[in-house]
Amino acid sequence: MADPGAAPERTRLAWRRTGLSAAAVALLAVRPAFTPGAGPPEWLAAAAAMISWAALVGISQHRARGLHDPIPSAVPRSIRAYALITVALAVIAGWVVML
């Protein structure tokens, strides 16, 4: 049964909020790479953070487009990937804080 109500719109907005918060974390993780004494560890952390952010945005856009279907299908593979990338981004951010 399709949901013509506000649930798809709320879900789409939730994906957008998650992408924006991931962007903030990724930008904070990139910041040490631009300090004068930055080296390969900082550059690798910045690259990993931006790649993770791009993957999160890509998955969220894919999931948001799927909400236009009459009955959105759950794709466990993309949800698991999103969760793993989120955890990876949290680990990267924690590592950057410890630098």
C-alpha cells in the first residue's frame, strides 16, 4: 500500500539532514590538512573523510529518488553500506581530534 502522506517527504528530509551533518563532519576532518605542518596522515584523513562524505551523499540521493516509487523498496545493502560509511566517518573524525 502506497503512502501518499508526508512520510516520504519526511524521509527525504531526513536523508538531506544526514548528508548535511556528514558534510560538516567531513569539513572538520579536512581542516587539519590545511595547517602549515600538515603531512601525509592529515592528507589521508582528509581524503578518506571527503570520499566517505561523497559516498554518503550518493547513497542518500539514490534512496531519496527511490521514494518516488509507489511502494519504496527497502534495500538492505545500501542501508548497511550507509551505516558502515557513517561509522567510518565517525572513526576518521575521532582520529582527527586525536591528532
